Amino acid sequence: MSLSFNQAVNGMAEFIEVAIHTILYVRQIYPPDLFVRRKKYDMPVFQSRHPALNEYISGAVKAIADELASGNIQKVVVVIKDKDQVALERFIFSVQNMIEVEAYNRDVSVQEGMTSATLSRYFRAFLVKLSMIESQLGPLEPQDDASFAILLELLDDKEVPIGPQDEMNQDPPPWVPADEQYTTSGTPDDVQLHLLRVVETGIVNLSLAVQESEEKLQGLKKPPKKSDSDQNGKESNVPA
């Protein structure tokens, strides 16, 4: 049976969560012993076992799922930063909603849509590519204070709510305007872009690419500081 709209959206969000953990593991943003081996999509994957980090990622993914369902998202970007907060790599999940489905029909199978089993095979292929990404990008220079951020880039007429959150409810986490250097719109033309995979479900399409920044390629320590934030870029802060 083909996927419903809600199944496609939830499947995409779940995959992005697994992919974020995978990125952090393969790019060695945290020590390997911070991760445990799990099984997903019939293949081994690695998941953080740090409660605060897991809470941050799952909260961000919940916000991503909500915006996916609303058709607001253009890109989800995972930015790897060095100790000086300079962007080194951007893992870019580009999203395209292919159909509009009324709320009362979102649990109904979409005619000629992809099946759940087929989608899982695509996600497995994505993760295989991610697990071997070092062969394309090479290892990152050892960074004692390397970090990452999750960004949402929205369609031009959309905005992510910003402001104080209920202190008793930090899910989803607060979002703040992203520094333009971290967004894809603030990327120079001379970066290297590697397209990993594309999946077309007929409901929500997804592609994954990796950008290597000019600073990483040239070994620069710090770029000129930019003061303006992209109006459609929103960044979720990682807990210490």
C-alpha cells in the first residue's frame, strides 16, 4: 500500500533525525564512545546516548516535522563549525512538497505514491552514502571545540515563530535568526558541492548534498564577520 501524506512527512522527519546522529558520528563531532550501535532501515546505525543532545535533536526534528506538514520548509541544514564558529561543512536536506492534501485526507494512501518498504530502501541507501562520506570529503582537522547547528531555511513568504518559550516546555527548542555565513544563501560561489542521494516519493521529495566551505578548503582560520542574518534562516541552539 502506498504512503499517506502523514506517513511520508513522519518518515522524512524520522530519517532526518537518524541522519543527524549519523553525521555527528561519521564527522567525529563527538567522541565515538558517546554513540551506541542501533539498527534502522535494516542496517546498523549509530545514535548518541547523551540525554541533552538527544533531547535537542528530537526537539528540533519535531519542529521540522511540523513545518514539513505545513509545507513551509525549503531546506534543513546541519552546519559543522570549528572552534572559532566558522562553518566548515553544510549537510543540506532539500525538501519539496509535491502535492497539497486536505487535513481530513492526510491519513489516506496517496494514489501512485511510494510504499513504506521502498522508502526504507531509499533511506538505507542515503545512510550508506553518509557512512562513507569521509572518502569524498576527507577527515576534518581535529577540533577540540567543534560544534554543529541545525538550521531551517523556509520558503520566501514563511516565518518560523521566534520568541520566549514556555519554561516548562522546551520542545521544540527556541529558534533564532541564523548567521548568514551558516545559511546556503550566504555561501560563496567557490564552495564544493557533493550531491549524495535523491528520493522522490510523489508526496514530499528529498535530496541530500554536502557543501565544503571555502574556509575549510583553504585552511583559513576565520572569515570576515558578517553582521546581517538571513531573514529566512533560523537556527536552533545546541545545549552545552
